[in-house]
Amino acid sequence: MSYTIDQIRNIVIAGHGGTGKTTLFEHLLYAGGAIPKTETTGSGKTVSDSAPEEIERKISIYAAMAHIDRGEKKINLLDTPGSSDFTGNVITALRACEFALLAVDGSVGVQIETIKLWRSLEERGKPRGIFITKLDNDRADFDNTLSDIKEKLKAEPVAITMAIGNGADYKGVIDLLNEKAWLVQGDGSAVEAEGPIPAELKDEVAAARERLVEAAAEGDDHLMELYLDKGELTTEEIHRGLILAVGEHKILPVFAGSAFKNSGLIPFLDFVLEAVPGPKGAKDIIVDNAGKESELVLDADKPLAALVIKTTYDQFSGKLSWVKVICGKLTADSEIYNVTDSKKERVSKIYTCQGKKLEEAKEFCTGDIGILTKSATLKTNDTITSGDSSFKFIPLRLPEPVHSVAVSAASKKDDDKLGEFLVRATEEDKTFRYVYNAETKETVISGMGELQINIILDKVKSNQKIEVQTSIPRVAYRETITKKSGAEYTHKKQTGGHGQYGKVVLEIAPLGRGEGYKFENKIFGGAVPKNYIPGVEKGIAEGMAHGTMAQYPVVDVEVAIVDGKYHPVDSSELSFKLASRNAFREAMKQANPTILEPIMSLTVFVEDKYLGDVMSDLSGKRGRILGQDSTGGIAEIRAEVPQAELLRYSIDLRSITSGTGSFGIAFDHYSPISGRIADDVIKAAEAFKIQEEEE
């Protein structure tokens, strides 16, 4: 069946790990009639968690997609992992969807990853709602969770459905919008059924519905005037107000339920059809050929424009390219243009899916999400159009990796095979990096955490039969100078025939941190002809490539050539390059050189009870605390810490916080080190050089 932009709803389910997202995803598909029965996460047979590594670890690792056909509309659901190690999959899903549903455990409340997701949604201005899960569990409490949401997220939750009881007394939910009760059937294995609203809850229901009507009135000034005049709104007016209020994020709709008992699902799906914003009127960001960014409204009447949001590899279907259609239609058996690579390509078949099961389709209209198979050119972030285009979609906004490991194949013959696999892994997850660092002479893989890295390395071992050796990466230190100095050097060589001759006098001075390098030619009177100056600069560059303390690159230095001498026959650019290189090194030795280490900007999210331990640990890592905030029991710590102290921080933080903490990291600046720390860096560099020579 083909759908129009008005008939599509795209919803991403996200939240902290363990909040029941996959169970909610599975049971929504069942309640919506997309699957004949549900499976538990422990069975390894759910629609969402189908990869071997997901089944083995019993966690979501990849984003999964399925759809429900309901009320002449198509609801695309995307289930996402809860661990921060797999945040790239969440960002992919957020880009593809117009509404985010955050799962919050009704017995635990709002947790760290949910707070981080909330901040990301605030930055994006993305409409969202919250589904309070597991209300049949011990210690679950719907009202307490509403209060926790209000406190930690600084938002005003508006209940669309409310719980009938908590924990062992949980019996179902009340749909406040339509004034219906939906009751758990038997042991909860069957879909919930409509029933009477309990008499003892009628006053509570009336008050909650009044708050809902007030929230709907906030969606439109005219509705607010009607509400203030009459004190009530019609059902049609409430629906219209909710559509506007949710779409503009003026209210935070909250739903109660227990997915495991198939409870709270039908009223949520009804609300999706009635009030959740679809792709019509949504916007994406494009950049033109001049680099200028602007917004593009999703438009069914414009020519095809689509974005490749994800790339995966299936053992049976091969390469799968997930595509979000922004404008026009993507049809089977058509020609597309890959704007990013400037290449045309023929599309044969296109598919939708229920988890890993592909279903052939004829077309995808504006707003829909589809899959192309075995594309020769398409990669994640590529822009697709029907012809030549003057714009591209901006790429996914991904965080910087926080955990790195140096890797090498145990057997040299496997190096190429290992490299091919790691390149493919970077295509499947854009938060995963694989680079050869020429400076440290290491192949380094980086990701969002130890778990993500370990899963990729486990796949290398199990799928490729390659043994991989790992180590902590070397830090890319720098060297600089702290005072002015100068030196002269004469390069002279006579080997018969033309010789080599060049003399230079250099002066060097420190620059401000981060200024890099400046060169000035102060020669007057032709002591060194202009045609030899490029050789001088090349020599200085070679001298700066390896400092005098530990052979690390030199930065933040100003160099001037102030005098020199040449020979009309024996001088050459090479002679002046060699003279300048040695003159620079001699000058640097006299300029009080020092080692610089990279300093990282670190943001840590932890529960308040771990705040003291984390700050103490950072102080022990030579960290400088810049500030901290605490909201609703969750602390955010901002600090600057040497990179050398953070190479295993994902492991350290997990140990300190029992796996609940998370962090973000980015390079900030270089800072001088001295004393024992500098001595250790120099000794390590010398040992590495000896090892290289032996190899």
C-alpha cells in the first residue's frame, strides 16, 4: 500500500538502558496488528533485537525499524539502544523521525541517558512525549514518576493516560482524552480491552482531564480565549489544540502503561493518529554549493530529495541503505543521482521492513523511510535526488568518540583483511573511527565506549577469524619553546664537481598557545637570494617535525631568517634546506624547550551520590574542575583533564558509578608539562624509538 505525507507518522523510541524500550516496541507492533504474537527480550526472537550480538548480550545495539498500518495511516517505529556506547543509532533515528517517545521506568524515574536525550531534543526543537513503563512492577508509582519528570527535566508533564493502580494493584489505564478505561486482560498476554472507569477514580480523572483541556487550550490563542470564556472546549477543539501544542512542544504528553501486560498501548496508538505531528510541515537543513545553510520544508510536490541515514550489511541481502525521503517520491525501477559522489545509479527494488524482515514496496512518498539494497555508491549522509542538485543535506550531528584502542593483527598477513572489516564498521556506525596515526605509527580505533569497541573486535574474531592485539594508544604530545634564541649553521659539502653550500642565521621566538607557526624573511641586501627562501622554509618545517626533547612535532614558534651567505656555483635550494633544518634545531636547544600535552574538555554526568568520588578521581588525574550543576539528583561536572589521564576513563567511570555514569570529551588545548611527568614522556619516546629500530 502506498501512503501520502499526511498519512505517515515517524516515531523513535529512546531512553536509558533497561527502561523497556524493546518490549514497548514489540508490544506496540502486536497491539497494532503488525505481528501475530510477542516475544520476550530473553528469547532472542524479538523483532528489534535480531543480531547475534544483541541476542547474546540481551541488549539493543542497533536501531531497528518496523511499521504499523492503522486507521489508513502508516506508523514507522524505530527502536534504539539505551547505552551511550551506541548513541549514533539514536541520532540516526532522531534525524529520521518527527516525534520522540522517551521510555521512563515507573519504578526508577528519569535516568542519566534520558536527561542527555532530553537536552539533545531541546537543541533540535523536536516534539516529544514520555511513556512511563513497567507500572506493574514493585515500587512503581505513576504520580511520583510525573513529579520526577517535572523536577529533572524542568518540564510540565501533561497526562494523556493515567494508571489504574500501581505495582501489584495495576489494572490498566484511563484515556483522559477520550474518557475511556483500558483494562489488562487476564495475565496480560492478550490485547487490553475497553472497560468502565472505576468509580473511586472519577474525581481524580476529572481533575486530570481538566489539566489536559487547559494544556490543549495553550496550543492556540483562539482556543485559549474560548476556554477562558466558556470554561470548556469541545472534543474537536481539544484535538486541534493538542496537535498544535505537541507539534510546537508547548506541552509534554505523558502516557502510562505496562508493555509486558499489553497495557496503555491502544490509547497511545490512537493519540499518535490523532495528535502526534507527522512529516508534513517538518524541516531539514541543507547546504548549498557556496556552503550556506538553510531550511528545506518537506514537500511532496517537489522533485525527489532524500538522505541516506544509515548503512548496514545483511548476510543474505548484502548492503542496505536506509533512506529518509524529504521531497518527492522514491520509486522502484528508477534512476537516482548521488549528489555527494556526483554519480547516477539505477534503483531496482525498494523495501520497507519489520525488523530484519524486508518487505518489497513500489514507492516511498515524502516523509517515509525506506531501504535500498546493494547500492554501488550510496553511503551514510549521502544526498539523493532525481537529477543534478544545487544542495546537499547536512550530515548527521555526531559526538566525538570517547574511547580509543590501538589495534594490530596478530599475524601480519591479516592486516589488509582487518582493515577492510574496520572500514565497513565505520560505514555501519558513524561514531566509530578507524585511522592510522602516522605520528604515533599506530592503527587506532575509537568509539563511544568500551562496550562498542569490544563488540566490534568480537565480530572481527568470530566472523573474520582474525586475532587482534590491542594496547592503549600513544598520546600525541608536542614540543615548543619558552624564550627567544638564535643560531647559525653552514652546510658545506665538496664531493668533486659542484659542491653544496648554504649558510643561514635564524632567530626564533615563542608564539601564543595555538598560534602554530609563523615565518618572516628579514634578509636585506641579497645575502640569501629569494629563490632559496622556499628551501629555508622547507628546512624549518623538517626541523619542526621532530623536536629536540622527545622527537615530537614543534608548535607555536615564530622563525625569522636574518642573515646568511650563498655561493654562486655551489648553493642550491637543498643546501639551504639542510642548513635551515640544523640551524632551527640548534636554536631550539637554546630556547628552553618544553613538552606540551593535549588537554581535553570533559563533561561527566553522574548521580549525586557519586559526585564526590568522581571529583576526587578527576583531581587525582590532574584535572581542573571548571564547574558543576545538579538537577533532580543528576550532577553535571565540567573539567579540563590531560588526555594521558583519560585513555581508560570509560572503564574508570563505569567502575566508580556502577555503570551509571557517562561522559563527553573533546580536545581543548595543549599545555606545558615539566618535572617527573615530562621525564616519563621523554623516556617513553626514547623506548619507542629503540623498539622501532629493532623492528
